[in-house]
Amino acid sequence: MPPILSPLSAHRMGFLFAILAPLSVLAGGPSRPITLDEALEIAFQNEPSLFAARSTALAAKERTEIAGAGYLPTLNFDAAYLPQSGNFVPRPGMNFQQFAADPSMTPYHYFNFTLSLRETLYDFGRTSAGVEQFRHSARAAEADVERARLDLWAAVVSRYIAVLSSQEMLGVANRSRDQAVRYATRARAMFDAGLRPMIDVVRTEADAQTAEAALLSAQDSLALSQAALAALFGRRERFDFSVAPLPDSFADEPIPSVEDALAEAQARRPELAALAYRISSQEALVRRQRAGYYPILFAQAGFTLGGTAIDALVYNWSLGIGLSLPLFSGFSTSHEQSEAEATLAALRANLDSLHLNIRMEVEQALRRLADDRARLGPVSAALQAAREALRLADGRYEAGTGNQVELLDAQASLANAEAALVRARFEATLSWVALQRILGRLPERWQKK
């Protein structure tokens, strides 16, 4: 039995499935959470800024090819049919009898076919400098693509973490609301049994309403964070999705030293590479402008067929070399050179400034990540203490030895401690993502997307 799909068709179907599978997770509603890899896959396939960077790099590469065309000869073919009159006014000294006495509007037919060839032999570096200029510009554009990839990766991961944090905060709000409702129900039952005063009922019901309002706020925050992440997916549809938890090993690598981090950032940052290439491009432009003071040596050849009838054409040919020397152009060459040199000086100053900014960013990112990780221990300990305090307060209230204020305070402290731990983890992970961006680190999987 012949195969249903050829190997080529099967390959195409597999490629199509790889593209559509992440989108089907979103379009299908909240059937299962999307993973970070799926979110990144969708963004790298559809986000328009990355496509724009790739297109800009392609255009820059084509400009290099255009500049390289100056090494090749130009060949042109012209054909013309020129009906025209032949009236002529003789100059003094000419024999007037050779010419018509009266002008006439009657035209005669003239055909002309020309093939011309021109090749630049030497232009004092104009063409070579132009090719080098645009080649470095193309490399700078490729570095801009790397920066766009890095920015997109960092943005997707950061917004994914924000959605994950909002989901956890929603869980905290749900638990707090459920607990507040249970306490209000218990207070009402104990009041009906004559064991607690009415003030306990009022306080617990008010606390339950406050918890309900906090739950609504958490739902709004989750919707906003989902919208921010969906904006990077490059699609107009409104997706309903949740995100899967990150593995425990995510963002737990050791913090590098300042020296190692700075060396890595200087070697990896695409902004540095792009600016260095632009400086090289501008240096080539300066050389190109200086060459504008010198002549251009060229060779040219031509072959012409012309006559008043197609079957009676005569030919002529020419072959020679020429020299084009710019004598005066309104000082435009000197001004263009000065402009190019000033732009080059500005680019070099920008490179120095970028080095300083990168050092500042590295030091700040390392300090921020260290501080955020250091806070995780005390915040976790505070959460354990809050849980124990609520357990004791709840037991005392149940036994009749505690009061409602003590219980509600313990409940609020637990909710705040849980939220503080979620925020601390969120900030520590975001600090790690920011450090990866500052160091120029991009996972290998996404380097060629």
C-alpha cells in the first residue's frame, strides 16, 4: 500500500504543526497552561519588532551588494526612432546653394541604436570605501537583530513571570477569602449559640468583604499581566490562558563576580558590537569623502548603428579612456568630509559612554539580585511564623481564651506574609532575567530564531 504522505509532505506537515501547536494552546482556551518555551516560540514567530529588525538587516546586506556593483562595468543599450525635420541655417561663408531655400515641416525618419560600455579603472578608493562602509553597516544591522532577539526573550520571560506571580497572588487572595468566610460563618454560629458577642460577627463579616475586594483586585492584576504577555505574541486575538510553573532550578545559578560579569557583558552585548561596526562604517565613509577630491580614471567603448532606414544603417565605434576631475563643487566635498568626521567623533564618544553605562548596569544588577535573593530567607521565615501564629490564635479563639481581634490580626499577617513571599520570589526572578539581559546572555535555542 503506498504511503499516505510523501516524506516531503510529512516534513511540511510537521513544520506546520510545530508552528500552529503553541497557538492552538491559546486559541483553545484554558485547557492547559502554556509553558515558557511555548510562549517564547509564539513570540519569536510572530512579534513584529523582530521581523522588522530582520528586514532591516536584509536591506543593509543588499546595500552592500549595490555598493559592490561599482567594481563591475556598466553596459547600456539605447534604441531610438526620431522623426524630425532637417531645416538648417547656413553660416557666413557657406555655399547657400547646397541647402534648401525655404524651411519645411516635412520630417525624415532617423533610427539610432547604441551599445555603450564603461568601466571605472581607478577612483582612489571611492568604491572600496563604499563597499566597506555598507559591509560594516550590514554587520551592525545583524547585531541589531541579536539585540532584538535578546530584548524579546527578556520581555517574554519577564511578562511570563509576572503572569505566574499574578496567578500565585490570586491563589493567596482566594485562600484568604475562603478563610475569612469560614471565620465569619463560625462567628455567626457561635453568636447564635450564645458563645460570642455580635461584634465578632460584624468584624469577621467585614473582614470577609475586604478579602472579597482583594480577590477582585487580584483578578484584575492577573488580567492585566496576561494582556501584557499576549501583546508580545504578535496576534490580534484576545487569548484566554494561564501559565505553567517554572522548574525549581530556574534562575538559581550562582551570582558571578563583578569582574567576570563585566568581562562577559563587554564580550556579549550586541549594542557594543553594533556601535563598533557603525564606527568602522563611519571611518570608511570618511575615507570615501576624502577620495572625492581626486579624479576618476575610466575606460569606455561604444558601438552605434544609425540611418534614415532600417535596411540602410551605418555603424560607428569608439574606444578610449577618460579622466573625470572634480574642480569645484561649491565646497560640498569639504563640508561632507567635515560632517562625516564629526559624526565619527560622536559615535566614538557614544561607545565610551556605553562602556560606562554597561559597567554601571552590571554592578547595579548584581547588587539587586544579591539583595533580592537575600530577602527570600527572612520572608520565608516570616511566613512560617505567621502560619504558626494563626494556628495558635485560631486554637485560642476556638477554646474561648482568645479574642476576635487577635484572630483577625493573625489572619491578615498570614495573608501579607504569603503575598510578601510571592513578591520576593517574583522580584528575585526578575532581577535574574535583568542580569541575563545586561550580560547579553541568550539561550542557544533562541539565537537563530
